[in-house]
Amino acid sequence: HHVKRPDFSDVAAHVTVRVLKDVPSLRSRRFVREFKRSLREACDREGFRVVQYALQSDHAHLIVEAA
């Protein structure tokens, strides 16, 4: 069953973060592991959450809601 997310914000933002050319791939196992840990920590803060994300080799897309 799909569980409805609690209401949080009327507006979500699409954020794109690009990295410099000499930065290793964002899809490496090491980076993904650290990214997920950091994301959990950030989302524990009140008033902020990442609804969805997609990591590419040189950039990331995030759908973010914030109070």
C-alpha cells in the first residue's frame, strides 16, 4: 500500500547541484553511501526534507520541501 506523506509544504523546489570537472563521479559507492547518510541527517532537521533525488555522474537533482 502507498502511504501518503504528511503535509509539509505547498511548494516543492527542483534543485540541481553540479560539481567541478575534477570531482569523482557522484555515482560511486563511496559517495552514494555518504550522500545517503548526510541526507538522513539533514532531513532530521525540522522544516526540511528531500522528497526525491537522482544522482548523475557530475550533478544531482533533488526535489526539496522546506518550511
